Amino acid sequence: MKRPWKIMTGLILVIAIGGILVVVSGVIPVKASSGHWEITRWFLNFTKERSVATHSTGIKVPDLDNQAMIVKGAGHYEAGCRMCHGKPDGIRPRLVSLMTPQPPNLKTIVPERKPQELFYVVKHGIKMTGMPAWPELKRDDEIWPVVAFLLKYPELDFNEYDELVWGQHQKQSGQSIDSAEGTSLPVPHLVIEVCAGCHGVDGQGRRLGVFPRLAGQNEAYLRVSLEAYHQDKRMSGTMEELASRMNQEEIQEVSRYYSRLKPFLSNESQGSDKTNNRDAQEEDASFERGAQIAAEGIAGQDVPACADCHPATRKPFKNAYPALIGQYQDYLELQIRLFQNRSRGGSQSANLMHAAVDGLKPDQIRDVCFYYSELPER
């Protein structure tokens, strides 16, 4: 009666020992040039798809049908994804075609995936595929725009892709622009090739509210911000990667350039991020409430006066502090939420913001950010 069990046990041991010997011998090829066996490819793909489907269950999907969010995602894709996944023209770098497995064709695979599955893959990456995790796992606000863009990707052609990524910007060397002093200011090559897609040559941030205005910002603040990204002290999956490629001379050049630009082009170009559809009376009331918070703080909630460090001028308390007037409301609100969630980081002064904003409620955040965004118009 016990003999079959002995045979079974012996067989299992033989198979296990044989498997170990095969692995130890090194006869199994791991070279990318040969690709996967069909059975290996099927097994890995099936395992990957089931894992993503299971672990993405329960992820709440926000509204992704938003042009500003799609444009933001396009900028992130261009900075971090295009090098492997390419553009809608189907042409990818030769080196990528030699990877095993190769990055998938997004035009065919995206329609097969749910938004929450795309989010999970973009955020966490996939082991042993070359697909990295998002550099900052706390920044879901950067990842969802990429998902919004990916959902749009299958219907894009080459020109539509470039329009989303670069807007009206033309990548031509030798450009110049008027400075705040009225002189002709040469546009640095790095701005043309990298920064302008999101922040514009004019520093106006595409006028969508998702990218900050940099024009006329304090040079010292721009410099310490780029240094914080470069040193992995300020959290952003996109900006950390871009800043890591910059040397100190380039950081200083870009900071100096944007600080010398005209802060605002015209009243017409401001407030383009307003999405609340409030009437004039409601906006006036919001402005007044925000002005009071900025000037006096909220004693009962341990919120200090914002104007102590960020006055209603372009000269803050310290040069390393940002000027807030005329900055997009949506962008300012996001920064406060990031500070509250401890998912922003920044220069040495950034930690001061935690205690300053922790007591703010959502409606108060909206009011004070609306106040600063409207200052140039009133």
C-alpha cells in the first residue's frame, strides 16, 4: 500500500533535482536576441494580464475626459515614455526593437485595457519587461493624466500628437523673445528642446492651469526648485527625470531665462483654468475671503497669514520663496494639497509649508488660491 507513495515521492525528488541541475548548469538561454519560446511568451503574458486585472480591481477612476489633463499627460509621455513606445507614426528606436519582450504597440493594446489597468501598469511598472514604475508613487495626480492621454492615443496621428505635446511651439534654434526690460532675450537651446512643451517659450504654461507660469518668477526660487528635483528632494515623476539630466550651468541658464520674461502677457490670457462657472458675485465673495486669509490667516485653525511670506507683489519675503500673484488657481490648489499629503517636497524652506497649510479646508484653499490667481486683474 505504501509503495506507490514511495514511487511518487521519488519521482518528485528526481524532477526537482533535475530542474535544479538544469538551472545551475546554465544551459537555459537568457539572451534577448533569441526572444522567448512560444510557451514562455504565452505563460508570461497570461500571468501578467491576470495579475494586472486582479490588482487593479477597486481603483477609482476620475473624470479623464478633460483636455487639460490630456495635454498634461502628453507632456509626461513625451518626457518619459516616447523613447520606448514611440509616436503614433509607428517608428521606434532601433534599440527598442531588440528588447525581449518588446514594448507593446499602444494603438492596439490600449483599447484592450481598462483605465484602472493602465493606471496600475503606469504606476507600478511590470517586472522583467523593462517597464519601470513611476518615479514618484505618491503622485497619482501625474499618473492619471498619462492614462487620459493613453486613452486618446489610438486615435492620434503624428501631427495631432505633436499638437498635444508642443502646442504652438516650433522647435527652431535661434529664437528670441522680449524680456521684461524690453530687450531681446535669446531662448536657450534646452528651453526649446525640453521645457517649452509644457511651460512654453514665453513661460506662460500653455494657459491650461496644469503647468505653472514661470515667466517673471524669482530666479533664486526657480534655481532651488530645479536643484530640489535634481537631488530627488521635490517629488515629481516627470520633473525629477528631466532635472536629473541638467548640470548646474544649465539649471542656472534656464532659471535666469524664465525669470527675465514678462510675467503676464495680457488679462485675456489669465484665468483660463477656471472651471467652476461661478458668477461675478460669487467670485467677488471668494476673492474677499481669500484676501482675508492671505492677510490675516485663520487663527482658530492655526493657519498663518500667507502674505507674510507671499505678499501681493512679485517680491516675496525671501528670494527663494515663489511669487504667487497671477499663478494658475488649479496649480496653486494642487500644490497645497500635495503639501498637506506630504507628497510634494522641495527646497529647505518647503517644510515650512506643512504647518502653514495643514489647517486649511478645501473651500478655503479654493478661495485663497483664487485670490492670488486674480491679483493681476484687480
